[in-house]
Amino acid sequence: MIKLIASDLDGTLLYKRNNTVSDEMFEMIREMKKKGIIFAAASGRQYQNLKKLFAPVWEDMAFICENGAAVFYKDELIEQQLIPMEDLLKLVYMVDADERTEVMLSSATTSYVRPKTKEFAPMLRNLGNHVTEVKEWSDVTEGCVKLAWYEKGLEKDRPAYWSERILPPAKVVTSAEEWLDILYPNSHKGVGISVLKKYFGLEKEEIAAFGDNDNDFEMLEAVGYPIAMENGKEGIKKMCPYHTTRVEDTVRQILDGAFLGENV
């Protein structure tokens, strides 16, 4: 029996929904709670952003935030994965030196920015982020869990460009249409799944997850039922035995006991 359902947001649960969660999904989350199934939003977004997005039901679910680097349940930070500040600042200065980038450095509770344009910070606030503006990156003194950056009109060759310059153990992934994130071995959505798996005492075979993009790979690999969006990256679709065009349709099958792994 599936006891935990995790879903990516951008390109997945929010696909074609203009940054809103459907009322249908809110009702399903309430129904999941009654049936003893935990729903987890799994995203590169910060906790405050996600909490606002799921405002009607946030107390009934879990949150895998910042690509798995911070995991919350009932307003409790269960676990966070901090990136060594010395390594992080080197990367921040490298990425920020490129005129195309707007950099965001995140702790578990806020997004630090050093805006190059007047539009960047308001854009993040409109998305629901708690934003702290700094004059210098060295002003950030608390532990951070994620480095991401925005490139308006992101060109297809840019992920490869950055991957050639940012070396292991760091890994560059696309997370949304115009966003790139850096993942570390201990900070990805698969780690977030492992945290919840341990916290709730679950087995891999009791977990399903939905995803569409590169930053969902480890999460999908960590669950018994990995479900890819038909609009997703080819690599993600190839590694998932199950596909769907709409998260709510497959969640309904799971709730009704009708999910047998077929594509829907």
C-alpha cells in the first residue's frame, strides 16, 4: 500500500496552472490524511513559499524544500543539509560574476539576494519567497542549503556551460524554465525522501513520486513507484516505468485503490 506521495511542482503538479494548486488537489490532500497517506510537496522552492502555496492544507502535509536540503513537517524543521560556506561562497562569486545571472542563496528560512536588476527581488516576493537583500555575499553568515540562479530567456547550452565550470561534488541541474540549481551529494530530493521515509518508518515500496525535470531524478530513483510527466525531460521519462499527463488523475487512482502502474 502506498503511504507517502511526493510531487514536484513546476512542470508537474503546477503544469499549466499558473503557479496555483487546484482545489481538487487540496481535497485530495485532505482525503489522503483521512486514509493515512502523507502528501509531500517536493520542490526547489523555500518553505515559506510552499507553505503559502498550500495554505488551505499545509498542516496536513510534509514539505521537501530547497531540492531536499530542508525537510519540514507541521512547521518543524526535521532535517537540513548545509553546504560548507567556504565552498558555497566560491561558487556564489563565480556564478554572480556572469552578467546573465541573478543569484539566490538560501537558508532554511530566507532567500539571500544581491540583485543586479530592480525586478529580481520583487519577482521572488511575488512567488511567495521570504527575501533578504545583502550588499555583499560575505554578509551572509548563517548556514545555507541551496544556491540557485535565474537567467532570463535561459539558452539551451547554458546548463552544459555551467556543468563544465562547476565540478563535482557539485552538480548543475535545471529546475524550472529559467532557473538552474546546484545540488550536492547530500542535498537533493532523494535525500528528502529518505528523511521522510525514516521519520515515518516507511519502506521504499510504500512511496510514490511525480517529477518532470533533472532535479527530480534522485527522488524518482528513491521510491517504489516513480511516475514521470509526459511533458517531462526524456531522461526522466526513460527512467520511470509509469507516466501520467496529470498528477491529480493518478492520485485519484491511488486513493481509489485502482492504481496498478498503468500509464494514465
